[in-house]
Amino acid sequence: MNMNAPSFSSPFSSLFSRPAWIAIVVCGVILAALPLLNLAFGPEHPLHVSSYTVGLIGKFMCYAMAALALDLVWGYTGILSLGHGVFFALGGYMHGMYLMRAIGRDGVYQSDLPDFMVFLNWSEYPWYWWMTEHFWFAMLLVVLVPGLLAFVFGYFAFRSRIKGVYFSIITQAMTFAFMLLFFRNDTGFGGNNGFTDFKRILGFTITTPETKAVLYLVTLAALLGSLLLCRAIVTSRLGRVLQGVRDSESRLMFIGYNPLWFKLFVWTLSGVLCGIAGALYVPQVGIINPSEMSPANSIEMVIWAAVGGRGSLLGPIIGAFSVNGLKSWFTAAFPDLWLYALGLIFILVTLFMPQGILGVVQKLKKRIKDGETA
């Protein structure tokens, strides 16, 4: 599979079939029930779902939302990004600033400043922490900061008609540069350790099962909302133009369209969705640091989309759950071999499952249907 090929024939032409809608509803109900079962039943009850499982699935849903955002630009517009991790992490950092302010004087140094600032002899907050003690302002930053970075970066890249492998390389360079920047102690973002030890969110203790359940359900709602939004886009006239950009950008320009603004719109929206996913990820995991901007994390997002089936919306969600579920088991059983396993998975998918898991399902359904009509 040529990952940067200008033409991409997707078997997922209908979004979604009736069985797919039923599966989405059933999965949504099951996922929504997990935190409720955690709260309703004690650890000894057979219906009890552990807090660890709730937290793990919540994290997977954030990853699935990031993979969905990537599919919007890669699967439907043909823009392969190896730097979406920076949008994910920036959304997390913007929310993390509020969570650090919400600690108040409950830190180790009992100061109005976060512990890392006291340790580094900061006397006051830097200017870019202004208003971050307000939740609504932090949420505004969650949308604006990744969105602004995506818009500026995309404008200059697309205006210069950078595409294909060259675009992928500069996105990877972007996320690597941001990672190095955030590793510095003098940037005011916690340096190597980042943000952690969160205490409260909107006045509620962040570690209680009830708060975790609410965060989980908000994440599920955001994932389903993002799925519906992306479906509305790709099935609209705008979506057909985006697929025209993917399949033959020069032909699209010949008939009078300017691809710049279409690509810029979908690229910026994808960055915003990734930032929201990162903001939901941080309070559930309890930490955000520069390692989230590692180029390897962005490459993993590509693998999630490829494994599930890019250009399908549901595929990247399935891929995110599948790969990360396997990662959770593999890193516990064979911690030193996970990266080799991940590379092998991507090679096997590229060679034998170019349309991913959903592509295999579609082929099986077609064979069964052909057998019934024979």
C-alpha cells in the first residue's frame, strides 16, 4: 500500500449501513453502562466493573477520537500527517493549566504557584497562564491553541503546495520541535515532568469514582458527537470535494476549485478534534508531559487508522481500541517486545489487509452474499 498515493479507492461508500448503526448504538449503550456498573455494584459482585477498566476504556476513547480526526484528513482528503500528536498534547496542556491552578495551596510547597514553578524559583505566573484559573477560558484555549497552530501551519504548507511524503516529514519535524521546546524547564510547562498531581476539576475531587464516571461519559459523548460530525462532513458536498482533493487534486483545480481552503478547513478541524481528545485524556490519566508529542505517538495514530481501515470513520475507532487493547496486554506480558510487535502489525496490515479490519469484514460479507445468490 502506497501511503501517499494520490488515488485511494475506498470500499466504504455508504456511511453507515443499518447493521452499522445498530452496532454503534449497542456499543454506545455498553460503553455507557461500564461506569454505572462500577458505581452500582461492589468489587465482589459479578457485574462490577473495576475502576481500572473504566479508566482504561476512557483512555482508549480519547485515542479513538484522535484516530477519527486523523482519518478525516488522511482517509478522506489524502493528507498523511505524522504530527497529530502535537495537537493532542497541546489540548492536554491547555486543560492541564487549569487543573494545575485548581490545586491551589494543596501542593507540596503550599504555594499559589504550582510545585514545579516553586522548585524552579518562579515568582509569578508567566503571561500565557493568564485567566487559566477559569475553566471556561481553559476550554476555549483547548479549541483555539491547537486550531490556531493547525491553521497557520496548514496555510503556509498548503499555499506552498507541499504534499505527499514531504508534507508528512514536515509534520513530523513540527511535533519533534514542539516536544523539544516543552522539555525545557524555562517554558513554564513543567519541563520533563509536565503537569501531574491534579486534585480537583470544577470543585470536585478528580480521583473519586463519581468524577471519573462523569469524565468517562463526557468522553463517550464527545467521541459519538465527533463521529456524527465527521459523517455529516464526508457525506455532504464538502465531503465530495475533499475526496476529490484526495483522488485528483489537479483535476479539481482544472474545474475551478481552489483546494487550499478545503484542505485548510479539514486540517484545522482535525487539529481541534485532536486537541479536545487530549483535553479529555489528561484528567482521566492524571498526567501530561512532552512525551505525548513524541513522533512515535503520531505514528501510532496512523497505525490505528490503518489497522481499522482508513476512509471509513468507524475503522480508526476500531483500530484504536484493538491496537491499544493489544498494547495493554503485550506491555504487561512482553514489555520489551511491544515496538517490534507494533511494527510487525503495520507490515502485515500493509501487505495483507490494505483496507484494514473493516475491509476484511466487507470482503467476508460480499463472499457470503455472493454465495447465497449463486
